[in-house]
Amino acid sequence: MSALTPEEISHLAKLARISLSDAEQKQYSEQLPEILDFVDQLQKAKAQESHDIPAVSQEGLREDEVGSDSLSLEQLEKLAPYWQDNQVEVPPVFGESDDA
């Protein structure tokens, strides 16, 4: 892409609601086409990449199974720092605590 004209840069600046000095307009007229070319290259690469990825096959995957290594309530009670009414109690994370 060739350099943008000063009118195009002024129009883009107006759309973006920014004011540019003459030096900035010159700088952007040279840089914006390079940026747009790079974005175009990224889009083309992404489009090619999406066609090269094979679909995930269900072959070779195992079924989900519920494990039998769960803890009993008695074991949990021994491990928990605070235990009341068959529930693990944790200190509040947000707000005020009664312990403070």
C-alpha cells in the first residue's frame, strides 16, 4: 500500500477525534500503510492456519470415570482446620470478620 495523502490522514484524525501536527501527519502517512499491510499478512496467515488444523478425533480417548478415592466425612473432619455441622468452615475472604 502506498503512503496516505495528507487529506486521508486528516480525515482519519477527524474520525479518531485527535489533532495532529504536520510532522505527525507526515509520520502517520508513512507508517499506517505499513501497519495495514502487516495486519493483512496476519489475516492471510490466520486463514491458512485454520484450514491446516485437523479435526479432533474421538478415537483413543477414554471415558470419564468417577474415582473411588474420595474421603469420608471423618477423614475430612480430621483434615479441616474448622469443622461444624459436617461442613468445612473457611474464614471470610471479603468483608469484615468476627475474628478481627
